[in-house]
Amino acid sequence: MSLLLLCLAPMAAFAARVQAVADRDRMNIGEGLHLELRVEGDTDRDPDLSVLDKDWEVLDRSQSSRIQIANGDFSRSVVYSLTLMPRREGEVPIPSICFGSDCSMPLPIRVKEADDATAPEQNPKLLLEAEVEPEHVVVQQQILYKVRLLHRVDLMKGSLSEPQPTGVEAVVQKLGDDRKYETRRDGRLYQVIERDYAIFPQAEGTLRIPPLQFDGVTAGASSRFDPFGRRGERVRRHAPALPVEVTSPPADRAGRPWLPARALRLNDDWQGKTVQLTVGEPATRTLTLAAEGLQAAQLPDLQLDAPDGFKVYPDQPDREDHPGNTGITGVLQQKIALVPTRPGHYRLPAIEFDWWDVTARQWRKTRFEPVDIEVRPTPGNVGATPPGVASPPDVPTASPMETGAVPPATPSPPAASATTEKTQGKSPSGFWPWLSLGLGLGWLATLLLLWRQRTGRPRRVAEPVEAPPASREKTARRAVIQAARSNDPQVTRRALAAWSAILQTPWGQSGLEGLCRTAPAPLREAVEELNRTLYAPGDRSWSGADLIEALQRWRPGEEDSADRAPLPDLYP
């Protein structure tokens, strides 16, 4: 062991030898250079590559080492492999690179001028092109930016930088996937990779698109260190810089929405149809707006002004961008739930707005035509207003089932009825004996039923009689509050319908419609919010806190009866 250490000690005394070797000394701008730093001997330091930053860019680096012992001789070598890209043309030497105090010799490298590298006789194997359309636009108008990479050699890998416009603020969006095809230039066949972008300037001025940069590795290029071309050759290309002039919108905009597009299409699923609805049943109207050359975020919300007699519940609009070869087509879809509250014939008003045609450079108008709707009464709804006649919203009419009395066949005053009966020779009191007889039979039937319950089932507990209305109302109210605490809109509405059916409003109307007419504003708003949640398309969360608070603050009979006209007596 001591003998081995004595043999290795003299080797450590010698300094390391550093040699720099390049695969060539002449190259074109945009091509990569392979450089090897070979170190023989011991060195504990890494190479100082900062001296390359001025004229060269280090794209890649790797390291390998080798230790050899032959006939008792010990040798160690390290190889640093670098891929460099020149930053300029002309004489661009590689300076001395040092490992501590051990340095390599500088290497002279000549980089050809750009004109020499792209001359036709050079038959370039790789080209990077760019174009913009149009070159003059208005604010927020779409700009199509195309980048094409043409190559006659196989590409092992590559990357292209993204456009970053300067001069004015702009939104950049890539259009789909890259397209691949073939083309001919100067009689030579090229493989083409095309990438498209849509750019939307947000202010007037000069928009500048800096040169895009492509870095790649081509296959089949042999070099001094790679005679079979397995590592490939590093290449770099730049696209030309392009300017675009952006002008302000026209002076006659006058508050109109600014929609600079090539075309604008509208679709309404109710257009050209005979729409028939039923009172209380929701229906969904779908409006679709598609604009070529605009993003969906630029499209305005579609507002629907429904006539009196409808409740409107618009959903959140869906916005999507559809990229294509001609740019972006923004699509906005608006779904609106409409609930008719009264029968009759209605007309939904037209929807229209202006937009700017960038091709013709003039204003155009887009319009949803009015829609006629026939609202039918709810099937089985006694006393409903017939179609075509809208009942006044503030003076509801009580139906016979709600008042609990049987009206006469002819709605004439009692005095007139008595006169008619006398004229026909009939006694005006002929009705009362029959009424007395009916009441008497009813009492007898009731007494008979009670006697049978007591004698036929003496040992069973008698069935509970129906709870008085006040007790039933409280029980139903508690059921509504309990359902609202679970935040379940379906269960809450069923409980609310059961509770409202027990109530008897001053207008003689029961159910949710009567409740909404007589209840105070907080309770009405809570019920309408519940309906919006149920009728609106899609899943929407609902909280019953507002409904619980409104129920706890109001009791039936607390409404102000002075503001409402009482019904006339049935028998004045």
C-alpha cells in the first residue's frame, strides 16, 4: 500500500492540461457549434464559462470522465461538451477557458454574414417566415399572425418563442394546433409547420411584433465529434419583425356597443314558431350570438324585456371561443326561463343592437324579431280568464270554490230574481225548505256515524277529529321552516304549497298565488327567489335563511286590509 502511494504522489505534482477543440472553424449565423474542453490531470474546479457570454450563448453542456490504469500508470481525463450559438457575425473567437490556473488556448471562429448564409445559392434547408393580416386595424379588431417553419431536413426537436407585441397593449391567443403540409420554393420541396395567432390590440398606436425565434436540432449532420450525426446539429432562425397600425373607433359610435367583427349571426329557438305556454309552467328561451373575429368575452349580455304577466329568470350566459383558420369566432349562449302568470296573448319585444363591419367599414344592425305567445290557463282552473283577455293584476276575482258558497245560475241582483219568480208564479221561499231538509239529513247522518263509532268499537280510542285551522296552520308553517333549514328547494316548495293551501286570504284566494298577493315584500321576494332557483336551468344552490326570517316575522291576517277592496256580501 505504501508503495502505491509513493507511485501516485509524483503525478499529483503536475498541473492539469486543458485543450479546447471545436468541430469546425467556419459556420453560418443561426447554426450551433460543438466545443469540447478536454482536461488531462487532476482539477477540482469547474470551467469558468462566463467569458463566453459576450459573443456566445451556451445552449447545452454535458460532462464525462475517464480513469485509466495501465502497467502501473494512473491517468485521469475529463471532457466537457458544450453547444454554442454565436450572437453576431464576423470573427468571433472562443476565448481561453480556465479551470483555476489551468487555461485553454483561444480558438479563431468565423461566422458568415447574414446575406451569405441566406443567399439563394446556399440552398437553405431551414426557413422561418411570418406575415400579418391586415396591416391596418381599429381598436379591438382581430389581427391574424402566421408563422411558418420550412425545412428540407429532418427535425429531431425544436421550440418556437411566443409573440409578445409591444407599442400598445394587446391580447394574444393561439389558434388551435399547428398545421403541417408541403410546399415548393424555388423548385425545392419543403415540409411546412404553420402556427396561427389572433392578436387583439386594446388601444390606438403602432403595434410591433418582435422577431420570433426558433431553436431546434436537425438530424443527419455529421461533425468532428459525431461522424454519424447521432447528436444532430443545433440551429436557430428568426422571423422578421412586423408593425401594425391601430386606429381609434369611428367618431359616430355614439354610445353603441363596440363590436368590430367580420360577420355576426343570431339564433333564437323561438323564432318562426307558434309559441304556446301554460300559466305557471316555465319555458326556456335560448338565444345564441356568434361573432367572427371577436372573442366571446367581448360580446354583450342579451337582455330580455318581458311584458307584464311574465316572470323572467335569466341564467348566466355561456361564452366559448372557437378557433379556426380565419381566426376566432366568439359564441355567447343565453338561456332565459319565462313563467307566465296570466293567460292571454302577448308579444315579446324585439332585441337589436349595432356592430361594426370591419370588411365594409360601416355600421350594421342585428335584430331578434318579436315573438308572439299564446298563454293558456291552467287545466281545471275554475274561473280562469279565457285566452285573449288579460285579467287586471290588482283586482283578482274570487272563485266559488274559494268562497265556499254556491252562486246562482244567473248573476243578477236578488231583487230582480224575486220579481222574476213572482212573475212566473213561483214562491220565493221555495228554496228554503229544501235547504232545511238537506241540513237536517246532514245532522242525522252525523249522529248516526258517531253512534256507530261508540257502539261498534267500544274498546278503541276514538279517531282524532280534524285539527282546527289555527293548529293546522302552525304545523304547516313549522314544516316549511324545517324544510328551509335543509336548504332543499324542492322539499321547501312542496311544504310551502301545503301551508299556503291552508291559508285564507282576504281576497278569497288560497295557494301560492294568493300568498304572494297578500304577503309582505320580504316573504314575496323569498318565494320568488325560490322559484328562480327551481325554474332556472342548471344546478343552483339555494339558502332558506331569508325565507325562514320572513316567515318568523309575519303571521296571516297582519296584512293591511284598508288597502284592499272587500268582496260584496253574497246575499245582500
